[in-house]
Amino acid sequence: MNDSFYTTGEFSKRANISVRTIRYYDQKGLLKPSLMKDSGYRYYTDRDFASLQRILVLKKLGFALEEIKEITINSSDASFVKESLQLQQKLIGEKIAELRQMEQMLNETSALLSQSEEPDWSQIVGLIHLLNMEETLLSQYKTSKNLKVRIDLHRKYAQNPLGWYPWICSKLPIRENQNILEVGCGNGELWREMKDSLPKGASLLLSDISSGMLRSAAARLKGISPSFSFEQFDMQNIPYEDNSFDLVIANHVLFYARDRKKALGELYRVLKKGGCLCLSTYGRKHMKEIEELAKEYDEQIALSEVKLYDIFGLDEGAEELKAFFQTVEKYLYEDSLLVTDIRPLADYIYSCHGNQMSILKDREQDFEKFLTRKLGKKGLSVTKDAGIFCCIK
């Protein structure tokens, strides 16, 4: 054989990964050998190291194997190695961002301690929880996988025939030729639902803090309308001039802002006079039965680092909004779930941004048996407590 070809064993040693891993990637269609003999022997080349590097980097960035396969298949040969190196640069950048966040946590906690001789421990604990939640969310929403799990559970078991996104669409004051901004667009599901009724002449800007989410949204909405554009930014720092948009949408996102006053100030600033801001959020009873079920298995489980409805929820949210907007209307979505299958329920619990995975580590099989017993033949009835605020500037 030519020196540029490597057997599976040689390739694994040079790459410092197991033969089993290479064979697994081969089975999944991610890393096919460059040459395969009739005898069944597989041979790899130096170029295959670039393919392997790309797989490992994407895996570290949080992509599922199915997503990695799609990205790899659709990449052009000319930019292959360059893109792999760029992904590694991005990974390093994210590691630096994580360290900076840890430094920020230490600085802000120290600042609280130095403000008074008798520290407010509840405030310090709240700060630590909030910063921990931010770190978890960056990981959770790097791609749309976890969000899709949650959307699918609601879509499959919702009792209201008018789904959540169609219901929101029915409340939005959308007209032709509007400039529309959605912050925290996720995987673009709202507009996917509206694909057959998009307003003529509208300019639709979808933004998210997660580049992974924006990739998913762009892929899902490809070909639906030429009026979509996508941009990554934080809603606390919107890079647009005052009075730029007729309608701004923030679907289940305001409670993630570290500084809600600043975020609301930005949303208000970019909205035109007479324009509308529509924000969706939860009430205290939302999905409470699933939380109770997880705690019944182990009382230490918390499916969220922070109760989002306590940060910005349906119950007290209107008062916070009235400090900015002259008119605030609240609309409640009447619905519930009847969950009858174990798999979607377990996946939903695993997708939450709490401590459940650390507690359930190596116990998933026992936990799922517990869920199966609890579902029984009747299933699990789950309360939904969600709605929107429509605010006029």
C-alpha cells in the first residue's frame, strides 16, 4: 500500500481515538474510508483526518450525530479544512467566554459582599442561580435539539385543537409592509406555522443569542419567503436605530435577560410609535405535574435552575410592562396535555435546564421504569399555564 494510506488500526493510533469509535462513525455514515478492499479491509488517508477533526469539533460544540452528518454532507470540498479550523477557533472562543463568565460571577458576588458588613445571602444565592442558569442556557440552546423535544411534546399531546403557535399568530397585529423583529426566535417555529399566511411586503428579521438556533431557523424557513433575514445579537443590545420596527415579538425569552429593565428599554426603543410588542410567558402552574413527578422520584431534582415565571410571569408581568408602555393587554391560552407515552415524557425531562441529568446519571433506566408505572393506562394530565402580553407604545 502507498504510505499515504492507513489501516483502521493505524488511523486510530495516529488520531488517538479507539478503533471502535472509528467503526461507529463509519456505521453512521460520518467517516467513510477512502478505500475499501474486496477483503473488507478499510483504508484511510491524510485527508480523512480533516473529516475526523470536523466530526470531533462539531461534537464538542454540542451537535448531534445526525446534525454532524448533514453538515458534513453539505460542505464543499474547497472549504473543508478551512471550516474545520474555524470551528476549532470557535470552540476556543466559547471556552474563553465560559471562563469570563466564571470571572464575572466571582466579581459580582464579591461586589455584593463588599456593599455592606452584613451581606444579603438570599441576594447572593439568587445571583449565583441566575448566572448558573445563563451558563446552562448557553449549552442548552447551542442547537435546537432540546427546544424541538419540548415543542414536540406540546404538539403531540395538546388538548386544544388550536396549537400554541397558531394561537399566537391569531393575536399578532400583523399587516402588510411592516418591519417585524423577533428576538429569541429559536428554530423559527412561529413562522413555519405562518408560512401560508405571511403578510405581503413585510420585512422579517429573526434574531437569537445562539448561532445554533439561527442555523436551525434558517434551514427550516429556507425557501418559504425571501423576506426573512437572520442576525445574532442579545436583546439587551439591539443594533438598530430607534423606531425601526412596527412589531416586535419575544416568545418565552424575556425571563432569560440578566437585566430585564435594559432589555425592555431596548425593545421599547426600537419599536415605532403606535407599534406593538408581544411577549409570551408562563404562569406558576405551568407543567407543574411533570416537576412534581420528577421530585417524587428524587426530591433533589429541580427541572429549572430558576423558576422562570418568578422572574417574569403572567401573574405580575403586566406591572413591569406598564412602566414602559401605555397599553398592556394580557391573553391566556387555554390548554392542557394528556401524555400517554414514556419516551417523549422522559426526553422532555432530560431536555430541561435544571440539575436532573447530574442526579439521574446512571439511573435513567430505573427512572423510566418509574415513569412507565406512573403513566399507567390513563396517562398523565399536565396543566398548561401560558399566555401573551400585547403592549402598545
